[in-house]
Amino acid sequence: MGLKRWGMLLFGVGVLAASVLFALTDPLTSGAFPDCAGAHTPTFTGVGPEGIQFTNGCNVISYAHPAMWGALLVAVGVIVGSVGVVREFRESPA
């Protein structure tokens, strides 16, 4: 099986795993302040012991690590697939 197919397989499994695990694991909210004035857009703050973390200025929202592993599989799939595409392009006759 070529690198393009491995990349597509990793990408597909990663999307499936990330979306299913993201839906099954409830976000953990710490520091919930209902009196937070105005609507704030969540921004990515990093990866911590609780998982992937976002903040909206008042609250810190964490998603579990299994969703992060699915996202990592997606990234690896894109890289492997891209290497396969470049390799195929270089080997094709002009």
C-alpha cells in the first residue's frame, strides 16, 4: 500500500476517532462565571494535564486527551499523504 493510501487511512481513522471521542467526552469547565459580561470567543490556550484547553476570558474549558490523539492521527495522515503525493509527482514522467 502506497503512502497516499496510508495517509488517507490515517486521516480517515483520525477524523472518525477525534469526532466520536470529542462527542462522547464532555468538556470539563473550570472557573465557570455566569456573570461574565459580554460574549467572548473561545481561544486555544494549549494542552495541559486535563487535555486540550480553551478559554473565553472567564472560563477554562478542557477536552479529554483521546480527542487529541484523533487530531494527531489526522495531522500524521496529512503529512504521510502529502509525502506520497510528492513522491508520485517526482516519479511520474514529464
